[in-house]
Amino acid sequence: MTASSSGGSLGLGPESDCWGPRPAADPPGPVLFARYAYPPNSLGYCGPGDPSALLEAAADGTDVVGLGHLAARFEGAWPYLQLLAACNGIDDPLDRRVVEAYWVGNSLLARVPDSALTTSLADRFEQRAGRRFESLVSAVPAGGVPQHSFHVFAVYPWLGLLRAGKDGPAMDVLDRCRIRWGRIESVQGDMASVTSRPLTFDGSRLVLGPEQPEVVRCSVEGTGFVGDLRPGDAVSLHWDWVCDRLTPTALGWLRYCTNRNLAAVNSLPEPGPAVVCDA
């Protein structure tokens, strides 16, 4: 898997040079999945109807079996986990390597053939997207990889779900829905100040803007996913939540996958985000 022209090279970039490492103990796959799945679940976008139970289970990290049952109810993410596991000869879709590949990115993505991803997308979305399906799937041969940002940039815009209203403008939804990276500046109670690069639209393409400050949630009344956050820590963000502390390698993968999927979508004659952002 090679880097796109707009994505830089796979591995560390200058932004990650001074960002802090993750602790040695990594959570098991079901727990890691729940950390990223909770933010949209809490907003009612996907998954089971009791987000407080998911939060408690993800923060506690002991009920791995229960979390596994909950994960299968996330209809958006689960088929990607199944695809990644199958293409890599891994029996468990919630193997930590598979979960990390989908949410953040790792080398498992390189073993998913374009044909397998296209078939998976057709099984799920061809009937729903109708005449728009060819536009939806065109990001695959353009270099898209099945990390979460592919679903956000290449699939989601064509499903008729990005409209202004309670979700805010389409760009806000695209930006919050993707997994993004940020740097902790300070923590106060349940909230953290971070710097991150927002997604912007230049009239025809999606691009990452310059770093800006934002305030995100790291816990609810002390219940959260990442403890002992310190200034300089690199973290992953989903909607308005801190989901994980990133190692330099994980940060490099997240940046790479985001930029690669942006490049794939932006190269198309009719990028989905351009369609919805111009609407």
C-alpha cells in the first residue's frame, strides 16, 4: 500500500514528532471497539438503545463477551470488521488488530482486495443507493481503503443522510463522524482542550485545515476511556469524545488513512462530499 500524493508517506510525519506515547497495556478488541462506537451511539446514530450501558462496559473493560454481543449490532461498522477479518484469515472480527485497522488503520488494510471491498459495498448499499451506487463505489479503484474514513467520505454522502437540521451542516457531520487526531492542551474535570485539524471544503474538495483549538469530552462524571491525560498526548477523537491515546505509529496510520481516503474521493469526477456540500 503506497501513499497518495496528498496523504504524505505511511509512518510518522512532523506533526507526530513530539506527541506522547500510549501506555503499554492496550485494551482488548471488544473494549477498543466500544470506545469508538460509544460517541455516535450516545447521539442515537447507530447500535443498541442503551448508550449508558455501553459507556460503563467500555470504561470498565471487564465484560468482553457482553461487549462482543453489542458490537454485532452496529450495522455500519460490523460488516467492515467481518471483511477485514476474512481477508486476513482472522476468525474473530473483534480481534484487536481488526478493530484497530477499521477505526485507526494498520497493515491489515493492505490485504483487502478491491474486489472484496466492492462486493461488500454492493451487498449492503447497491439497492439502497440505486443509481448513485456507481458513484459510491468509485472511490475503491481510486485508492480508498476500508478504514472508517472511507465510510464517512465515500459512502455516507450517497445515502441521503447528510442534511442540515438537527445534525448541523453537512460538513460538520462529516468532520465529527470521521476519526480525527488531536493534541491534549489541558484537562479540567470531564472536559479536555485539544488542538486538531478540522475538515474543510474548498468548493470542490475536502481538505484538512490548519490546527484549531476545540473542547472535547473525556468522561461523564469521571467515567471515561483514557485516564491520566496530559498536555502533549496524542489522542483520537470521535464526535466530541476522546477515544484513545495514540502511539506515534497509530497516529501515523490514522493520518495516512485519512489522507489516502480524502485523495481517493477528491480524485473522482463527482465526489460525494462535493455533492452534499453544494446542495
